[in-house]
Amino acid sequence: MTRWPLYTAGVVLVGIAATTFMTSRPSSAPERRIPVNQALTKATTQFGFRVLKQLADEYEGKNVFISPTSISIALCMTYNGAAGETKRAMAKVLELNSLSLQEINSASKNLLENMQAPGKGVTIHFANSLWARKDIEFKPAFIDTNRRYYRAKVSVLDFASPETPKTINKWVDVQTHGRIKDIVKLIDANTVLFLVNAIYFNGMWQVKFDPKDTHPAEFFLPNGFTKTVRMMYRRGRIKYLPGEGFAAVKLPYGEGRFSMYIFLPSKDSSLREFCNKLEVGTWNKWMKSFHSVECDLSMPKFRIEYEAELTEALSALGMAIAFDTNRADFRNMLPFSPPSNAYINSVLHKTFVEVSEKGTEAAGATKVEITLSIAEPAVSFTVDRPFFCAITDDFTGAVLFAGLIYEPT
């Protein structure tokens, strides 16, 4: 087995506060609204849509459900360790070219703090963590930045111990209220760091569906077949958008700051065609164009568990250098120089969502794995076919979750 130079991790990590970004608050807590950097929100939204499209291409006709905010935060933490061409590639893919590193970190901190009190009927919890191998020295500035701006829990572990994956997985399990499990399975012998973001959301509909109105109904699949789903129903005033090739509704949670948007492609269109329209400029225009109508709303109850390795998607979007064992440049994270080199070995993303008569529960986690290498009139809106959905913070504009639902399960 390759032996690595040994470093004393205690010099850097001992004494650093191991705090977690706790944004979960009781549902009775009043809303908190801190000014946010709209450039970061715009960047995160555009980046999220690009990842969604890329995954739609990779898994055509399959459910895709991601948390753009979770992926972005995890990669922003990683971005603090990048340099040179790797840093430029990450900035381009993350849509961050218009922001300095200080602006990115400050804006991320404000975004997370903004959600500490989401108002009645909504619970949100964000948490970030760094899990470092015990015999590796990390640059103090990298560790301190992630602690200061992302409130990352910093832990030093023996990566050779079979208990280490259990420790990280237990942390993610707790932060996501048991919805995301096994974010780490086996640890590569040369892996030196895991950067993990976890997000949990639980929102009660502002206007709930009556379970007595839920009934079996047909849902039309892309292959021409149908399946029976549990279809919820309610009638009343609702925010509605008739678009070109689609129609959409807005379903608020709690006091109305957070909402789910359902976009239903026309029968002569498709979910993939709609996905091609997803751009941040168009999205922002749509968000301002909803109006109130009387509506007969029918939509399925569904529960989705999703997992994706994002290495191919991020590489296709232009970040391949960060995964290159020879060319990746994370000199601002680790003091190594050739022949040793740090690169991103994996970006694993897992999500969960359940939509019912009461509301929506959703969770997500993103793990970035750093490894060392040896140099190398009343309208009718019935969601009975594939659809797009998003959970947003309507104050900051952040898209917390977004998905292409081909088959409710």
C-alpha cells in the first residue's frame, strides 16, 4: 500500500469549535428576513437548473429530485480550497464568476442565517461538516473559513477505522431527521476529507387537502401506460400561471414565505421540453406572473428517494479538472505538492421528498470526497402526467429542491 507523508493534524484542528449550523426552529418562531446577495441566489438557481438538465439527459425518463442549495453549499465550501485553473472551472460551473471569494462566503452565511426562523408551519434545518483524516494537515485558513462562514462541524477521525463511516452517517441521519442514510459507505485508502451539507424541510400546506377527498386515479406514464395513484383534491382560490406549453400553480406553506410550484407540461408537450426552458431569467419572470384564480386542483401523493453520483454531470458542465487526479489544484486546502495531489473523488447527492394532504417533508445531503493521488373561469389542474416541481424560499429566491417526477411512487 502506498505510504503517505504523515502530518500532525492536531496543530491545525485541535481547538477549533465544532459547531453545526442549526437553522431548525419551532414552527411558532416568527420569520427572520436578512438582506441577501441576489447574485448568489441567481447563481445557485442557474447552477441547479443546469445540473437538473444534465441528470435528465443521463437518466432519461427517470425521476430526478435534487437540492440545488445543498449541492451549491457543499461545493462552495470545497471551492475555498481550490486554486488556479481548478478554481476558475469551479467558479464557471457554479455561476460564481461575478462574485469574489469573500462575497461568496458572506452571501452563503447570510443565506443560511436568513432561514433560521422560517415562520409558523415550516421547519428548516441546515448543517455543514468537515471530516478530516487524523494524519493529514490542512491549511488553517481553509478550515477557519468553513467554520466561520458555514458553521461547519470539524472532526478529526481515523479513516482506517470501520466506525468512521458509521460516525459520519449517524450525523447525517440526525441532521435530516432520519431521511438520508449511508452517505458514506467504504472509505478509499487515500481519501483525506469529506465535506458534507445536510438540509431538512418540513412544511404544512397553508390550505390543506382533506384526506376524505383523496381517491384512486390514473397517472399517464411517458411510455403510454398508466398507473393508479392516490390523487389529492381541493377547490378554491389559488395562484395560477398559464404559460406557453405548460400551466403552473403555487402552493404556499405556513405563513406563505415558502411554496411548492407545480409545472404541468401541456398534453402536446413533454417534461423534457419544459426542462429545456429552465433558465434563471425565465424562472424569475414566471415567479412574478402568477395570479389568483378559482381552481379545481388534483395532484398525487408521492414519496421519492433519490440518489445520484454527480461526478459525470459536473464534469460535463465544465468542472472535469477538479476530478482529474493529476491536474486538480486544491493547494488552498492542503499543503501538498507533487508527487502528491488532492482531487475530488466523488460528489454524492441524496434526497427524500414526501407530499401528502398535510404538506411536504424533504431532505437532502451532499458529500464531497477529497482524495490524494500520486501524480496522475375556474381552471382544472390535474397532475396526471410527468411534472416538474420546486420548493423555494420566496423571500430570498433560493430554490431548495427541484425535481422531474416521471412516476410518483
